[in-house]
Amino acid sequence: MFGIGMPELLVLLLIVLVIFGAGKLPEIGVGLGKAIRGFKRGMSEPDEIDVTPRENPGEKKNGPGQKP
């Protein structure tokens, strides 16, 4: 579908080099690596959603046989 060959990658690298400069490329690489690692970690971990209701500390619970 997306045929990205060597000439396209070289043009893309040249554009990135012109826009950000040679000094920023390592920082961009580190940030991109951390983002990919975080994404993979997020995809592999199960969803943890807490659906238990919260209790208010000042609110009293009325059990069976108790008056409100």
C-alpha cells in the first residue's frame, strides 16, 4: 500500500534535517523511542478501570432494620 523505498526515506531525512537541524535529531529520536515504547506498553497491559462506587466519609450507611 505505502511503498516507501530508499529514495523516499532519504528525502524525508533531508527534510527533517533541514527543519530541525543536526543537533535536535538525537533528542527527537529519543522522544520517538520513548513514545513507541509507551504505546507498546499501553497496548499490552490490560485495562484497569475502577468501577466501585466511592463512599463519602460523612455519609452514614443505613443497613437493614436501621432508621434513616
